[in-house]
Amino acid sequence: MALGNAACAESRVAPRDEVHYRARAFGPDARALSLLVVNISAQGLMARYDHDLPVGARLHVTLPVVGVVVAEVRWSLGGRIGCELDRAISVSDYYELLAVLVASR
């Protein structure tokens, strides 16, 4: 089931940083996906995606600096998905990643 943004925002541990990054990902069926990551934190991300992805789907998302991260779709609504990372990105790697993502805007 899809959840509204308010419910997701209330359950977040960390605030998100706004970015605009086209990322390659692989879905549960190992098919390549193209995501537009619009915000990110060390624990998760929100992306735009043109097709439906079910809640609980597991994605392998390729990001600069940190490489491939595994994420679970926590909500999907109107062409947007919210994902929680399996493993948080370390603080030092996160700030380096953020610098690259912001520079690529």
C-alpha cells in the first residue's frame, strides 16, 4: 500500500538533503531502472520513477563515492518512491557523496 508523505516524514530519523541525480538501479527482477534521486540522507532516499514499484521491493542503486547501496521501497505514490537503505552511509562518505551530488546539479 502507498502511504502519504506526512506519514513518511514523521517516521524519518534524519532530514533529507535536496539533490537532482540520475541514478542507475536494478530492481527485484534484475532489470535496469533509471531513477531521479530528488532527496537523500545517510539512511534513505526519495526518487522519481515512471513505473510502479511495490512496497517491499528491493533495489540496488548505484551512487557516486559509495557505489551500490541496497534499499527497500517503503512507499510509492504518484511516480515517487521512498526507500530505506539496508545499511546507513557513514558520515564521512555521506558528506563526500553529497558534495558530488550537489555539484552535478
